[in-house]
Amino acid sequence: MKEKKALKKSLRFLMSERTKELPVSIFEQLFEAAKTRPGVISLGPGEPDFVTPDYILDALKERLHEATHYSTPGGRPELKEVIAKKLSRENKIKVNDPEKELIVTTGSTEALLLAFMSIADVTEEVLVPNPSFLAYTPMIELIDCQSTSIPLHEETGFQLDLDEARKRITPKTTGIVLNSPANPTGTVFKKKALEEVAELAVEHDLMVLSDEAYEHFVFGDAKHKSIASLNGMHEYVISFYSFSKSYAMPGFRVGYAVGPEWVIKDMTGIHMYSTLCAPTPSQVAAFEAMNNKKESDASIKLMKEAYDERRKYLLERIKGIDGLHVKVAPEGAFYIFPRFDFKMTSREFALWVLDKANAVVIPGTEFGHNGEGFIRLSYATALPEIEEAMNRIEEALNKAKLKKRKE
């Protein structure tokens, strides 16, 4: 027995350094509390609280016998055809050959990893907005590349600062990540910013990785525009999309990317040696979701209206709570990213909210060091639960009278 224990201990030294360097996340602790703590209300979800529509599930049941084998690594042809039509119709992205310019993946996150592996070699650099989706930087660092932060600022509503991006470009910079509508800030990048990114990409031969997972959830007067639709950008952009948000299908794990033929070919080659293909039943369900435009449009409209109502409610509640602030109202996704004034770190404040209000919020630092002093609130939660969570948070803050940071 002693020999076995000694062997197990010695084997730890064989483990790769990259796993040891992954960021320590509080997500697991918070989500475990959301599942097991009595009466807790979570404002943490990054997935729709709506269930997958029946028209998708019913169609999948009828076709399930077709979906018990592997698909080709790039994805099922019928799905890629209907994706190409959607991209042309909604994103103004022209796909000349779906077989060569599209790849279907196990969620859009896998597509992002395949893209990073295709455009960047060891020690090369990719520009990443900060704060942004928590997986970008770890994915880049897992392949021994450098993630270079572009700081985003509350005063501008976390719009992309091209001056900040430009001064961080080096001869080793190969790409720049965009996420609009954005997680965690809810920012929708303006057309002018996208045009400036396009100019930067052409000037410095950068590949733009445009994560558009929340494309259908844009509110008020804001408009979502795909940077790949701008003139001359087809060869400079890989665009990423997900069925998880728009079609309430997060458990199916299916997404897709569109880009120039040469990069999709490389991504598909790597895909062959990673997951081989996205799950075939998920691809069948995705086809049914996108092919039934009337039903999908109605489902998206229903979710969008509900999210907008919740967004407006949360913004009003935040205005009435001393110590929480939103300078520029978010216009997309289903997140609000308020600043707090209390003498705590973001992680400490999130744990305080869990302890005192029995509610889950996400520390801003989960999304990068520029998220310090902020928390993320998700409104992918039913309105009555949002109301109760905000009541608890407000009551807890009023009772505690926490010390504030000096302005």
C-alpha cells in the first residue's frame, strides 16, 4: 500500500504545466451552491432559462434513427446548406461553398479553440478584450500562445478602444477577438468600431475572430452587425455562432464557424483529431431548428421580449440600490455588469451576496482583471426570481451598511 501511495505521488510530476496554469475559477463553487443551497436564487446562468422548443424535439424524435452514426468532420451537408442560407439572409455573409467555408462543431467554444490552434503558433499573440468571455484567454494559453488584453472601460459602455488595441500590436500578433453582443458586459459594438477593427486587421494582417453567440438578443435601437459582412473582410474574419442561445439548445452542444476556405480546412483537420464531429443527433436537431424559420423566429421573438423586460427591470432596480451603478445601459446578450462601491474585491462581494442574500452573482474578475469592482448579473432567469433576488440583495445591503471605497 505504501509503495502505491508513493508511486501516485511521484506521477504528479509527470503532469503538464499548462493545466497547473489554468485560472482558479469560483464558478464551480457558486454553481454548486445554486444547485444545493436551500432557497438560493441564481443570477449566474449563461444559458437560456427557456427549454428547447417542442418543434425541434418532436422532429428529432422522428429522425433519431438517422442519427446514430458519425457525421463527416466538417458537419452534415444538409445542416451546412441551411446555415449558409441563414448567414446570407441575416448576417449578410456570403458563403460560396458551404462544404469548404463552414464547420459544425461541438458548441461554438470548440470552434474557437480550433481557430486559435489554426491561426497562432507557440509564443504568438492574440488580442483579447478585457473583460470578456472567460474561456478566451485560457484557450489561447493552453496552446502556449500569449493572450494580450485590450482594456475596456465603463465610461464608454465597454466599447472597444482601437487606440488601446493598436499600441498592443507586435510582430507576433496574429489575431484579435471580438464578442458582440458581449459577455459579460452586454455591449453591442457600434458599426464605426467594427470598421476601425477591419482597417486594423487589413493594415496588420490580423485574423478577426468574431464571436456572435448572442446575435439575436439585441435591444432598443442597437443593431447587430457581423464584421465579416463589411467590404473586403471575407478573408480576414472567422465568425462563430451557437445554437445554445438563439434556439435554447445549450445541452445539445452544437455551434458553427464560417470563414475563408484555407482556415476552415485547417480547423476541420484539427477537428478530425479532437472530437471528430459534433454529435449527429445534435446536428439533426440544429437542422430542424434553423430550417423551420417560422417557428424559430417566433421562439426567438418570445425569448427576446422576455429578456428585454427583465433587462429594463434590473436596470431600474440597480438605480435604486445605493452602491450599485451602471453608467451605460447594456444593449445585448442577457447580462448586466454593474460596478459596486464597497471595500471588497469582486470575489469577496459575490461570496458576501451568497452568504447574506442567498443569491448567486458572478465576480467581474472571472472575466479578466479589468472586471475588478464589478459583478455580472444574468437575466436568463424568470422575472419573479429576479425580483426576489434583488429584494434580498437590497435588504442585505441596507442592513449591513458596508464601507464604501473613496471616489
